[in-house]
Amino acid sequence: MELLAQSLASLATQVPGATRVFHHYKLDFCCGGQRTLGEALKRRDLDPAPVLAELVQMMNTASPEPQWQEASNPELVAHIFENFHQKHRHQLPELIRLARRVEQVHGDSPDCPHGLAEHLEAMNLELESHMQKEEQILFPMLVRDIFPSGPISVMEEEHLEHGDALEKMQALAHDLVLPPGACNTWTALYLGLNELKQDLMEHIHLENNILFVDRTAGEGSCCGTCH
């Protein structure tokens, strides 16, 4: 099938390295994963040629990245828990600390991300509650190949909220653009926020587009408006 006619979710799960391309061009493979590549490029008014060239290069180089759609549910649950749930539990407290410091020291700067620390604290509480529900209720069922529509729908709705939270985070941080002469703390904060954004998008993508669905029946859905 022509690449432009395939959904972002399909390409993200089938082409190793595609998610790096999508991050670079700010294409929403996570929450907008059901759009075709052509639709997504049109929405952002992007020239398809360089994007297609990079995707074709990814396909031809056959990167050894793991293809999670081929993994068992227990393998995927373990991967998500160790590489995303546990990582988020370390990421957010440190980002909150950094954001507080930047707001305290640089509060008089027009570039200061005012309100970011408070927003990250709210994100941390919501994400921890969400992850505990997955770990205690949904994941044990998925490991046994039970796909309960109710809990899955609830998690997908909460993923939508996480997507909105990421969008607000990026807006508060001025699109993660550092001002001239930014200190090391500010630089570390924005680097960490970018890592959190990419990790959380990948986390949601793996759950909604692979783990939560019967992979023999087609693609999943995603959460809403990550950018």
C-alpha cells in the first residue's frame, strides 16, 4: 500500500524508526494515529517528499528495533512497566524540582515557564493513579489474553487527558524553546520535558495501538491531541 494512504499508527508499528521521523516533523502518531500519513501532512502543511524519503530509508535499512506487535502480551506488559511506568515515576518528581527552581530564580523573565511546576504536579498525580489502575486491574487481565472493553475504554479516555496535559505542558514551556543564555537547570528541564513527551507518546501508542487490541483484527485507537 502507498505510504501516504497508511495510518500513522500502522506505520509506527510496522516501520522501525518511523516514530523518530514523526517526532521530528511533529506528526501525531500517538493520539492522531488513525489519520493517514497524507492527511497528517496536509494538516500540518508539510511537503510529503522529505518525510517519505526518510521513511523509505528506514524501511530499507531494516533497523533491529523490536517489533512489539509480534510480542506476547506478557512481554509487552513487562516492557511497558519497566520502560515507561517506572521511568515516569522517576522523571516527573525531578522535572517538578527543576521547574520549581527555574520559576524561583527566573520568575522575572518573560520567558519563564510560569505555572509549569504546578501543572507537572497535577500530571504526576493523574499519571500515577492511571498507572496503578493499569497495573492492578487491566494488565493482569491482558496478560491472560482477556480484553475487557470497559476498563480499556476508561484507560483510553484517560490517555486523551494525558494528551491534553502534554499539550498544556508544552505551551507553558514556550514550545520547549530555551531563551538565550539559559542556565543549566533550565536547559536540563527542557531536555527532560522533551524526553517525557516522547516517552509518554510512545507509552500511549504501545498501549492503545498494540496492547489493548486484538492484533489479528486491525489497528487500535489513540488518545486525542498529542503534538
